[in-house]
Amino acid sequence: MTNILLLSDTHGYIDDQMIKYVMQADEVWHAGDIGDIKVTDTIARLKPLRAVYGNIDGTAARAQFSLDENFLIENTRVLMTHIGGYPGRYDRRVKETLKQNPPNLFISGHSHILKIIYDKKLDLLHLNPGAAGKSGFHKVRSMLRFGIDNSGIKNMEIIELEKRS
């Protein structure tokens, strides 16, 4: 089993609380709006990292990361992008890809709203980890952690870092 920490929308922010969870993961996935490449550089020094760039990311992030990551891990097909929407309201750019070749796991960020939704129509799990950074309208900084093995996704856990006033 591979233990994953999924985060998004750090907007240039990383702290010891986040690092504690990074250290417990086998891999870290960042679903965009990195904000400052120092965030992903810090994570990549500690654990294997997969990331996509988001709409606020500049040339450094765009040079290092793709708009989409499409990969296979433990027989699970994953598609990760920043702006993806969610079941019933997928972003136009990814909608056709999801219909033609649905992954087992579809990950997006952008909304700052944590969502875990099973799409019965496309037979996929959609994850949005919310926002781990401090910039934005979200009330709680959040991430997700879970395991992936040959039989699927296990032990899904919502991590709430702190409530914001």
C-alpha cells in the first residue's frame, strides 16, 4: 500500500504542521496553486512529489509541473488537475477526457472547498482536498490522506490543520 498526502492551494504557504503530515506519507500530491516554488521544493526534498500548476502559479511552477498529471499507481488510474469541477459540474476542459477515459480517481483543487464525491455515472472517485494555505475564503485549512493498494483506495482521512477567523 502507498500512503498519499493530498493537498492544494497552498498559495506559497507551508508550515511545520503540514511538514508533520508530509513526513508520514509515502508520496505527496499537490493539486495546484502552489504559489511559491519553495513549497514544492521543500516537500520534494522530503518525499516523492507529484504536482500540477494552478491558475495563480507563475513561470517557475509552470516550467516544473504540468497542467494535468495522468498516472497509474497500484493499478489505480489517476487524473489530477487544478481546475476540474466536480461530478455533475465538471470543467469543460476535462469533461470529455473524463467521459472517454475515466480514471479511477479524479483530483482537482481550486475551489478551496474539501469534497469527496463518488461519481456513479463515470464510476470514479473525485477528491478535492480544500486549501492547505492561508490565502482565500476558506474557514479551515485542510488536506486529505489515504492509502492506495491493488484493491483500491483505503483509510480516507480528512486533515483539518486549523480554523481561520
